Amino acid sequence: MYQCYHTKKLRVLLLLDAVLIILWLIGSSVSRSIHSSGVFQQGIFLPVVMYHSITDSPNGDYQITKEQFAQDLYYLYANGYETVSVGDLYAYTEGKGELPEHPVMLTFDDGFYNNLSIALPLLEEYDMCAVVSIVGYYTDETAEKDPHVDRYSYLTWEDVKLLQQSGRIEIGSHTYNLHSNDQRAGCSIMYGEDPENYQNMLRQDLGKLQDRSRTQTGSSPVVFAYPYGFVCKESIPVLKELGFLCTFSCREQGNYIIRDSSCLYGLDRYNRSPNYSTEDFFTRVLCEN
């Protein structure tokens, strides 16, 4: 059966169709603009790189050469990436700041002396920043007994203060003395362990480094790196209680930062092994999931 439309009614329908088409085009344009700027519905993409030691003779997956580190920084600089600090991230999540178009975060675990003697001058050359997470026992005991050898020494408290004074390094906690993988996996809870007992143990260990750092440098870390990346949910209340605003795991994938500071707990990181060229490594790391 044919249906006849009044001319005026037909014009109204055509006008509505035109409005819907215009709205769809605007929406598509906004969507493309959001996609091209690197801002997605799930947040701003942030790759985090995990370094450890810089040495002339790398051994294993956790040491790289000075040349490799310099090449890494040049690659990031040449491709428009800007390093961000945990302070930058926290301000953004609280709605008090913005992030660059292509942010990246550089981190160092364990607190080797070469983070000061080798890494810092290169960070200064390329105008970049990083997080260095120390093991309190290494700083208190090991470093003091055999300091300032690029290849294997750890940072002393004087070294830690120099890093802070540079304005480029945030000091993080890597526990006071839970950096082991034997009976307990890092600082994680053991099978069958009472959660309250575990949290008391963790509070005592992390609190010791917080106190030592405050005494030696005037401030305590707000960044925590889980040893070996062994994360457990029972640790989170203790970390928050002690004032940590950001934590790092070792799961190799990117992150998305949103306007909610809870997204900073458990940031994933890519370990920088010496077995990859700079280009091959960053081709993988900088690719959004």
C-alpha cells in the first residue's frame, strides 16, 4: 500500500535526516581527533621502561652498556617522546596538570651506583628524568662497605641525595630487605600466611626504609617497585598507609593513565634487556596495546 506524505511533513523529515548526518560527521571528526592525539577512552598511553645496571660488560638480562642507554635516549628524543615523573602523573590524575602528547617513563631498580655516575649525565644531556628505586639494606650496608665502583657498587645515602638534588630523579622504594626470591617471592604473601601477620611484616620492612630515607635525605619515597614484580593485593593497604602514590610491576605491557590516581597502582614495565637493538626494543614498547 502506498503512503502519501504531505509536502511540509516531508521537508521536516528531510531536515531531521540532514541534522542526524551532520551530528554523525561531527562525532566521527571528534573521534578521529581523539585517536590521533593519543587520548583514548581508556586514557593516555604510557609506556614504562625498566632499567637496572649500566656496565661495559653486560651479563644477563638486567645490564646494558652506556652506548645502549645513550642510543635509547636519543631514539626517544628523536621520535618526540618526553619523559614524565610520578609527580607529573599524580598531578594529572588529580586534575591539576597535563601530560605531553607522547609521554614515557624511565625507571631503574636496585639502586646501582652507575645510575648516578653514568645514567644521570646522559639524562641531563637529553633533558630527561627517571625514577630510581633503592633497596634500603644495600644502601645502608653493601654500598658503605664497597662504594663507587661503576660495575657493581650500590648508591650510598650521599649518592641518593645527589640524585635528588639533580632535580631529575625521584627516589623510590624497592623494600628495605625483601629483595629475594627464596621462601618468600619478593615481598608477596606466602601460601597459607596469615594476612594480618604478613601486613605487619611488610609494614615493618617498608617503614624502616621510609624512616631511613627521611633521616638521611629529608623525604620518604612515594614510589614503590615490587621486587621481581611479585604483586599481591594484601600489600596495597600497607602501601597506601605508608604514603605510596604509585607502584610498579614487571608485567610487560603498556599503561593507560586516567583522571583517577588509583590507576597508578601496579604500572606495568618493559625490562630493557641488552639482547635487543634500541629500535627493536622500542618498536615493541611504544606500540599501543
